[in-house]
Amino acid sequence: MNIVVAIKHIPSIADDVPVKGNNVDFDSVDFVLNEWDEHSIEQAVLIKEAVGGTVTVIGVDLIGELDNALHLALAKGADKVVKITADDPAADSHMQAKWLSEAIKGMGANMVFAGVQASNDLDGQIGPMIAAYLDMPYIGGVSSVEANSDSATVNKEFAGGAGAKYSVSMPFVAGVQAAPKPPRYAPVSKVRQMAQSATVEKVAPSGDASSGLTFKKMAPPVVTGHAEMIEGSSKEVAAKIVELLKSKGLA
Amino acid sequence: MLTPIEKILFILLALVSAGFTFHGFKTIIDTVRKGRPAPELKNIPASLLKAGVTVLFQRTIFKARKALSAVHLGLFFGLITYAFVNLFDVLEGLIPNFDLTYSGKHLAPPAWTIPLINIYSLVSDVMSMFLLIAITIFLVRRFIVKDKALTYRENVLLNPKVKAGGQAKDSLIVGVFVIMHVTAHVLSQAYRLTEGADPFMPFASFLNSIFGASETGMHVAWWVSIGWVMFIIPYLSRSKHTHFFMAPINLGLAKQNPRGQLDPAIPLKVIDGRKYDPGAKVITDLAWKRILDAYACVQCNRCQDVCPANFYQRPLSPSALEVNKRYLLKEATFGSHPDLLLAPLTETVISPEAVWSCTTCYACVRVCPVGNEPMADIVDIRRRMLIDGFEIDSGVQTALQSLATNGNWMGKGKRLRGRWAKELEFPVKNATEEPVEVLWFVGDTASFDERVIPNTKMVARIFHQAGLDFGILYQNESNAGNDVRRVGEEGLFEQLVEQNMAAFGKAQFQRIVTTDPHSFNTLKNEYPQFGGKFEVKHYTVTLLKLFEEGKLTVKNKLSHYKVTFHDPCYLGRYNGGFTAPRKLLELLGVEFHEMPRNCENSFCCGAGGGQIWMGKVAPGERPAENRIKEALSTFEKHPSDKKQLFIVTCPKDMVMYSDAVKTTGNEGKIEVRDIIQLVAEAVGVEEVSPIVG
Amino acid sequence: MSNDILVITEHMDGKFSDVSFELVGKAKELAKALGGQAAAVVVGGGVDANVFASDSTIQVDDAALSQFNPEAYAKVVEALVKEKSPKVVMFGWTVTGMDIAAWLSARLGVPCAAYAKDVRVEGGGIVVSCQAYGGKLTAEVAPEGETAIVACLAGSFPAEAGQGATAAEKIASPVDLSGLKMKFIEMVKPAGGDVDITAQTKLVSVGRGIGGKENIELAEELAAKLGAVVSASRPVVDAGWLPRTRQVGKSGLKVKPKLYLMLGISGAPEHLEGMKGAELIIAINTDKKAPIFNVAHYGATADLFEVAEAMLELL
Ligand SMILES: Cc1cc2nc3c(=O)[nH]c(=O)nc-3n(C[C@H](O)[C@H](O)[C@H](O)COP(=O)(O)OP(=O)(O)OC[C@H]3O[C@@H](n4cnc5c(N)ncnc54)[C@H](O)[C@@H]3O)c2cc1C
Ligand code: SF4
Ligand code: SF4
């Protein structure tokens, strides 16, 4: 089974996201791996462990710091890693998806996984776009993939705990929402070992696409309302909540 | 005395016994040698000698249980005496007329030896009596009083044989041996007294007055006495009482590196080009020293008594760990289960849950009378579990992931590390940009935890007021890695060390000061192994010095406070930083009271070794809650209206104890404060903000 | 090229989701401003489509569309958009809409604005406000070109404006749907037997701040005292601390209780989607900057364990 996982390096939203002009201030923000990518890597490695095959992880290197995420993927069980050297922190999903699909084209992938979404997917996610560019079907919201010989049984989630099972013939692209198991921890010694021994294949970006969006403004949301804050020690807070609930007949 | 047939019998018996004994000890040595290389020891003869002296005076056991230890001291001297007694008994048996009764008159010795003979007779006679009493006390303790200290919690993983009372059987056999052996010896002397009482053998003479003298009795008693010895010596090599021999050796070979320096995950010394995986999965993955620990263990449970995890009803008992190792080794080498040597430690000696309960407080190592390091095993097991992809606590995983990406465990962006400093009314130097005298290593909790930041700022204000030339590393600082290493993530630890060493390399400074004991420990004791050559001080020492140099002066004496002080493990027990905080408190003029568990004997708050990262666990009284109660009962002995404060010198303690005051419902009775808050009040820096939330 | 708005509605088990009505309502407003028509598109036949206030409704019926099938649905939508060349194609940024919107954008080479919270007409074109970066930033973007795709977060507009009775025009699939690579096998229903959180009037909802499975009990106790039921954010469910049936939010259930007491939930947009309609929202969170405080009616910066325990004593 040949699985390609397309990942996205995105500005961290752990803290306030700084803005410069009409976009994120890319110079003063840390880049991290999109959290759903960890699930798609995990899903890929789980399949490999179950039925064998190779896992290739590929991403666009926006600021020259993608190696770490790639080494991490290797430590978790990926076999090969590729970075597209773009050096353009503002590259949007369309651009990245285009570059990724050009690079993935010749890889003979049976399945391509991507995180179901990323927090900066203003112009949509790379998963469905890669599918469109590669002319493969796309299924998102995926919570498990079981590979058979030339098709896979895929679970897609709907709201309310409901979901549906699909049989998808390969090749296809899946947007992974959650792996069946929480993403594993990769001990740093393994990651460092990879950093020393593994090679990251470099690919120059090829192809062109654009989101067609003009950014007019970017700012923290205007706070329309704010909760009435209950002050005091935890005990006082508890007392006031209980009082409030009683006054509304809710306790 | 013995007939020729008896002599032949004796010699045969002695040979058989010696053979079994040899086999016993050879097996032990071979087994110990199966362990991995341990850190190089220096000057072994000297430390063995020192250990010998220590053992002779039984110094280490007095760290706890004083009364019982005194009895043990007696028992120990009794047994030493008996080594001579047995020797003379054998000579009595083999050499005709060798008889030391009545000042050895049957032997017709030279006159100068007569006082010696008399002393020997008296000492051995009195010691015999004492031994019988002492051993009775121990047997009563184990079998009748059933001292709780000798049992284990239900949830602790125990070797089935231990569960079935294996240790008690051992104790009983040795107890019965001592009683039979001593009684038989004294009787053999009593039967010898054909001419009435010997003034130098009061006990034997008393028995003689009841049983009289008897040639047959003498022979029977002699055989019982010596026969037991022939049995017991080989038996000892196979029982828990190997500690008679192994404890002194183990003590002589005990850790020489600083307490705060963990042994490496992979031995530095490689034998025969062997490749080692980090940490330990099976028993032979442990360093040979850790295997020897199991033989040296006297199974006294002193370590269990002081273990905060055990107190908190976690399934961890450091002594059970050693005992289980011992039984595993016994079944694998003397028994018929050699495969046990390849059994995962987490299934045979310590449960995974127990492995993850350890706070790495070092209390077990400190208290152990024979120099064992159960904690070292636990860290090694963690190391391998991490490498082997064992599913770890989700809180720990999140913390480690954040540490790997952000350099802090709190999921905060690197850039925000110095944000607190930007909120001050004066600039704080960036040590990577301009030279400073003191490089302040702030640590994660003090940099990011909203509840602790007011204290962090207070430290800055006081340094500033004292005119100290200091700076911080801002986003170049990463977590020092102390707890990361103790969680077993050696690779991440090394990564953090490299990041910090790079930051230090960019900075110009004369010494490092830390507000966090955990950072302090690893910077001081472990960074040198990675090329970190710098002086590291805890802020309590720096503050004291600033007072002594007159750069800070106490304007307001704080005599309206009644305080006690908690020694953080990584400042106190690990690094002996006991005096600076106490001297500071004295300078500030507070009324100070020591808690019963202080200094070396301080009780862990429960946060160390990665515990602070784990999801809230288990019900039951937490160590920190117990500690708050200890403080309150200390204050109760000195009633007054003064405000009662619990003083800490560690940001984690601030969080742990403020929480414990609340959960024990003692708000209003006792308040947790960082020592810096008192200093601020005394020297007159405004804005003393107590912990909020 | 037209000034029409095409709304791709979504339905399951014979019912349209709220977001469909919200979008139709908004589409009408936009169409009016642009001088075009608002058309609702219903893919699949197993639903009564005469429920929208749209100017027109098209219902595409085909055996292959009887269940949601991302590939088939995408193909149908693609054909319709090509045929009608509308000014705006509106999707819900939902578990189904997300499968198609960006695909269509790349396929047709037209812009797509996702995470949309609002759309307005400005100088003959549209401007979309998007809530990106986990809700930490709002971006205003203007799509270029003739056609634009907008994928809106559920709950962004009132649903009432979209409700009506426009008769649907049924058509056959505009594309050949044989030879699909994706086959629907079966629905996977949530494990039965658990309580239905959508039917509750009071919920105590726990987030990642609850720390571990062992602490769920505390929330259960509090809920029991309040006559409430425990619900959760997604990470809690993903971690296996509570069953799926308790998940509130985008990929969970939408709830509208009288009381929604939140313990340690940060307020990610995906969670907000599921509970914004609650009548009284109280949030406890140690982070005074948690976005949930922008949404809750009452909030407190406090440790959830302490507050919960203190409340237990008072109730
Ligand atoms: C397609 C898709 C669908 C999704 N669907 C859903 C969904 O249906 N429902 C959903 O919830 N999420 C959903 N998500 C996930 C969503 O993006 C967020 O990741 C999630 O809602 C965050 O959950 P949380 O608030 O519990 O966790 P976090 O964001 O980690 O927040 C935990 C909060 O707890 C606070 N806290 C920590 N300790 C304490 C304490 N002791 N006391 C008080 N407060 C404390 C912290 O300050 C923090 O604010 C979906 C994501 C995607 C991509
Ligand atoms: S280090 Fe502390 S917590 Fe760990 S086993 Fe020893 S006494 Fe117990
Ligand atoms: S390890 Fe040390 S303290 Fe613990 S039981 Fe053994 S001898 Fe006693």
C-alpha cells in the first residue's frame, strides 16, 4: 500500500496571532504542524502496520523550518519525507495544493491523506483541492480507513455521532478528522536519530494556482459581547452561580 | 572434645556447607555481572573501608526509626561477636582440651591470656543473652505486633512468593536459627561447667545450676549450635539475609556522583562493543549496581515509609520494587525460572501505574541504609517505556509535545516567555544582547503561570532595587529539562540542554541564578556533563548575599508573621540548600517554626518527576495536603494571633500548596507565600500580590 | 454569467439541517442586493424540498444520490454551477459542505472563501468575513472573478428567513453517475442506549480542561445535583472519556438547552456551532482570554475543579 500524507505547516494559534497589514505577521509567529495532520499521519502508519506498504509524508516548506515536522513523521513510522521548497509563508491553500499535487502525481499513491482542515484554510482545505487537481475522488471527515487490495473501507463522520461507511476504490484522497487511535508520541531521541540519518527529499515548487481572494482586512474579531464576569474566589464564584441558577429556577 | 567419628562428620559437613556457600555467592556475583556497566567509581578501597566503618556503627540506619535501630545495632554487634564465638566453638570441638571455661584452666594457657579469656567469656555470655532478647523483639514485631511498616499496600505489585509470606518465612528461619543457635551454644558451655559457676559466664552458670553438667549434653548442644551454622551460611546466600554480606559492599559501591545527576540512559562505558537501548525493560538492562541493590536490600521498608507516592495510595513502593527484583533473581538463578531474567520489569517488579507515580523526590534513596537507589530503576524503566511506544499519560504526552515544539510545557509560544518582563516599570536586559553579571534562568512556571508571575515580577523588582546587574534570555530560554529527564524522555532532555547551551553561548554572564529548584538542579549537576561550565545559584542564596553586602536592608521587621518553611526536594535533599532560606527568614525577623519533616527529611509536594503534568489522579489525601496539615499542627504548638504563613521557594510549590490550602479548607488559617513576597515587604517594595485564582 | 446565488442545501434522514435555511435566507438578501435570484439546490430525492423561501428550488433526483456520496454530490453540483454560472455558490462549512466547496473551487478555478461568518455586497461584488485562525482573527476577503464559492459556518444567519414553501423543480442528474469510485455502504448510527443530549433542558459540558477520564465523575455528580446531563467538547470524546453521543458541536450534536454550564471548554468555533443557541451559557475557564467568554452570558476565571466542588457543597 502506497500512502502519501500531505501536511500543512501553519501559524500557531496557541497565542494571539499577530497581524501585519492585511495578513498574518509571518515573521513573528511560530509555525507548527496542523493538528489534524498528526491524525492523518497516525492513520497512515496504522494502515502500514496492519497491511504493510510505505508512507510518504510531503509538505510545503514555507519558512525553511519544515524539517522538524518531517523528522517527527519519520520517527512515528513514515518511510519517506519530501519537502517542497517554497519559502513563501503566505502561500495559500490553492497554491500549496497545486504544488503538492504536481509532486504527488508521479508517486503512484494508492491513497492520499490530508488533515480534514487547518485553521488557516481561508480559501478551503488542501485535501479536496489535491483531489481536484489529481482527478481523484475526495472524502472528508474521515475517522477510520481500512485498506483492502484496491479499495478501502472508509468511515466518514456526520453530526451527532452518526457516520457512514463507504467503499472507495483507489486512488483517492481522504481528509482525516481523527485516527482510530490518538496520535502516538515520538520520543525525541528517535526524531533526532532521523534528523541525523534520514534524508529529506527536496522538490522545487511547480505549477501555479491562486485562491482568487483579495485580503481587505485582517484583525482580531470585534468583540460584540462579553460574558458578565463573576469575580472572587472559586467558592464565591460557585455561590454566585448557584444563586443565579436558583433565581432562574434552574437549580 | 569431639570423637574421631564426630570430627570426620564435622569436616564432611563443613565441606558440603562451604560448597553450597561458594555456589550461592558465585551465583550472586555472576548475576550481578549480568547488569550493564555502571558509572565509573573512584577509589573503591577507600569507599569500601568507609562503608565498613559506617556499617560497624550502623550510621545509616539511624536516619529513621531510632529506637528499633538501636536494637538493630545490638543485634549487629551480637552477631559480630558470634563470629568469634563460633570460631572458638569449632576449636573446642576439634582441639582436645581446648576449653575456655574457668579462665581456660584446662588449656593451661600463658598467664597473660587469662584476662583476655575472661573478657571473651563474659562478652560472649552477655551478648548471647542480649541476642536472645533482641531477636525476640524483632520476631514479636513481625509476627505478633505485625508492624504495618513491614506490609505493602494492596495495590502494589508483589511477587507471588512475597505475597504468600516469603519474607516472613525467611525471617522466621533466621530468627529460629539465632534462638536455637545461641541457646545451644550457651547450653554447651553450661554443660561444660563441671565445677559449678564460672563468674565470667553468669548466664551459662545460671543454666548450669538448673541442668547441671553433662558430657552427652555438651556434644548434643555443640552439634546443634555448629550444625545450624553449617546450614545457615549457605542458606543466607539464598535468603533476604544476604544483606549481612551485601549491604556493606553495596554501601561501599554507592553513588559517588552528585545526587542530582541521573545516570545516563545508555551506559557511557561500552563492553565488547555491545549496543544498548536506552533505559531498562528487563532486569539485566539495569546497571550491575542496581542488581546488587536487590541483594543488599534489608527489606526494611524505610523507603516505603518516606515515599510520597506510597502515602498518596498510589501503587508504588520502592521497597516492593527491590524485594520483587530479589525474588525474581532468586527464582531465575537458584530456582527453575531462568526465563524470568527476560520478563518485562513492568510485569514482574513494578506496575506501569507505579512507574508513573514516582515524583523523583529522592527520599527513598536518601533514607536507604544500604545505599540502594530504587528511583534510578524507575527512571530507567520510564526511559524504555517511552522508547518502546508504551502509551503514556495524555497530560504527559501533551506536555512533552509542547516542550519539543515550544520549549515549555504549557503550550505557550516561545516569544511569550519574556512577556511578563515587558510589563515591568523598568527594562529587563536581554542577556543575549548585552553582557550581564547575573543571568536569571526563569523557568516555565514562573514565566507563564498567571498565578506565579506576580512573584516573578517581584524578584525582578528586588534585584533591580538592589542594583544587581541581571538579565534574562527571553525567548532563547527553554525549559531546563530536569523533569523531562526524570519522566524518561532523555532525547528531549538533550535537545533542551542543547537549546539552552546555545542560548548561554550567546550570552555574557558571570553566574546563573534560578528561581526554580528543578532548573537549579539540572543546571548545576547535569549541564556540566554537556559542557556547561558555570556557577549556578538559587535565588535564596543571591538574596542572602545582597542582604549581607548591604545592598538590601530590612526596613520593616516581619515579626507579625509566624512562618514555617518547606524544603523543596530539588533544593534541599538534592542540593543541600537548607541554610540560605532559613537565614533569610531569620533576617526578616519572622517567628519561625520548623516542621517535623524538614531539611533532608522534607516531604515532597507531589509535583516532581512530571507528576504536575498528569491529569488529576486518585482520590485520597495528597502529599501537599498532608504537608499543609503538618504545618498547621506545627503552628498549633505555638499559639498566637500572628498571621500564619507557609513559605516556599519554588514556583511549583506555590501552585501545589496554594491549591492544597484550598482543598483542605484552610483558607484564612494559613497562607502560602514565596519567600520573595516577604523580602519585598521587609525591604519595602510595593505590590505584594498574593496568589490569585 | 448571472447575478444569481446558488445555495447547496444539506439534508439527512429526510430533514434539512438548519444551516440550509440560514443560507437560503442570506442568499435572498444577497440576491436582492445584486439584482439576481436565489436558488436552492437539493441534491437527492428522499426529502420534501418545498420548504425554502428561495426564488426557486431545484431538486436533483437519482438513485446514486439517495445517500450522501461526496463524489456524486460534487459532480452534480459541478454540473449545475457550470450550467448556471451563478455569482455566488453558497455551502455550509459543515462535514458535508467541506467535502465539496474547496474541491469545486480547484476544479473550476474559481475562488472560495471558507469559515465565512458574514457576506455582504460591496460595489457590485461581495466581501466575505471569515473567522480563521481558530477564531483568533477575522479576515475580510473579496473574491475575484465571475463566480465565487462561499462556505459559511453554521449558525451565522437566522434560519427563519430561509423557511418558505417554494415548489421544487425536480430534475434528473445533469451528469452521468455511473462508474462512481465511491460507494455508500451503510449508515453507522451512534451507539444506542445513551441519553439524548439534544432533549435535555440542562447540560453540564466538559472540555479538555477536565484533564482525564477519572474526573468525569465530578461533572456527573454536579449534573446529578442540577438535574442535568453531562455533555462534552470533541477532545473529551476523542480521548474516550465520554461516548460520542455526548459530543456537542459541529461534528457532534446541536443543543439548545435552558442551561449550558461549561467547564474547561475554550470555545472553539466548532464547539460554538453546537451550543450558541443555549438560553443561559455559563463558562468556567482558567484562561481569562478564552474565546468562550465572548459568547457566554456569564463567565468566571477560575479552576473548574474548585468551582464544581464548591457548587456541590452548596446544592
Ligand atoms: C471538522 C471538525 C469538527 C469538529 N467538531 C467539533 C465538535 O463537534 N465539538 C467540539 O467541541 N469540537 C469540535 N472540533 C474541535 C474544535 O476545533 C476544538 O479543537 C475543540 O472544541 C476544543 O475543545 P476544548 O475547548 O475542550 O479544548 P481546548 O481548546 O484545549 O480548551 C480547554 C480549555 O480548558 C481550560 N482549562 C484547563 N484547565 C482548566 C481548569 N482546571 N479549570 C478551568 N478551565 C480549564 C483551558 O484554559 C482551555 O481554555 C471539530 C473540529 C473539526 C475540524
Ligand atoms: S523517589 Fe520519591 S516518589 Fe519515587 S519511589 Fe522514591 S520516595 Fe517514592
Ligand atoms: S531499598 Fe533500602 S530502605 Fe528500601 S527496603 Fe531495601 S534496604 Fe530498606
